[in-house]
Amino acid sequence: MRRSEFDRAVADEFGARGGSLMTDLVLTSVGGRTSADALAAGVDPRDVWLALCEETDVSTRSVVSTRGAGDRAPGLTSRVPDGARPRR
């Protein structure tokens, strides 16, 4: 997960309160830091996202666990599934 994907996931999941969660909620699984502090310290955005979801009881299935690091979120991909390409 890239930082931009993390930021998009926070905005999509938490909306306007995402910013305050990033700076106020202490996440024990990333060293007792806030999300903002953990990211600034170099913790992988995916690990921070998982910790944030764990603390807020949000399912990570739709954003992280069904995709590999660096993949785009569902609906944001420009790739066409195999077999769906037009024949020439």
C-alpha cells in the first residue's frame, strides 16, 4: 500500500473525522504512536492502516487484504480482466 492509497482509504472510510483519527488516536500495534507519527517514523502505510482498522473495528477486507501492496483499490483500476479484451 502506498501512502497515497492510505490517505485515500482513510478519507473513504472515515470521512471528515479521518484527520483527527490520524493525529489523536494512539495505535498500540505500531509502537503506541498515532497514525501520523507512525508514518512519519517510517512505518509501512499498510501496517498503519491495519492498526487503524483494528483500533476502530473496521474491516480491512475491502481495501488491503484482497489486494497486494501497490495494487489499486477496486473500481480504480484501468486494467481489463483477461478474456474481456476485444479481439482484433
